[in-house]
Amino acid sequence: MSDIQNWAMIVGTFSLMLTFIGLILRIFGRNMDIRFDAVKDLMAAGFESVDRRFEQVDRRFEQVDKRFEQVDKRFEQVDKRFEHVEKRLDRIEVRVDGLDRDVTLLTRQLLGPDAP
């Protein structure tokens, strides 16, 4: 074999190796793309599941908020009732104070100024 034939064999072998490496890299790249797409799909499905669960939690919080609003309304109604009862008790207290004053005055008149 001559020098030219040797160089032709070297270049041919080198070209064949580069072509083979290129094909392997291309196949590897496609395989990685397919796998990354599968991982993306799995992650998207997982995120959708998480989103649905967050929506469920949001709905539950909304229900709890509605219940708290109902309880607040009931407390407001009870507060109004207690205000009414407090006003009545205040009027009764004023009357009892007046009666106590009258009884003390009558007791002092009947028993004298030294009576309790």
C-alpha cells in the first residue's frame, strides 16, 4: 500500500467513526428527548393532581368561611338579645337601688338614726 492509500484508509476510517458517533449521538438525543417528554408529562399530571387538591382545599376553606360567617351572624343576634337583657337588668337595678334606698330610709325612721 502506498502513502496515499494509507491516508485514504485513515480518513475513511476516521469518517466512518465520526459518522457512527454522530448517529449514536443523534439516537441518544432522540431517546433523551422522548424520556424528557415522558418526565414532563408525568410532572404535568402530578401538577394537575396537586392543582385539583388545592382547589378542593380552597372549596373547603370557602365552606369554613361561610360557616364562620353564619356563626358571626348568630353571635350578633345573641349580642342583640344580651343588649336587650342588659338594658332590662339596668332598669331593674335602678328600681332595686331605689327600693333599697326606700327600705333604708323607712328602717331609720322606724328604728331611729342608729339603725343600720
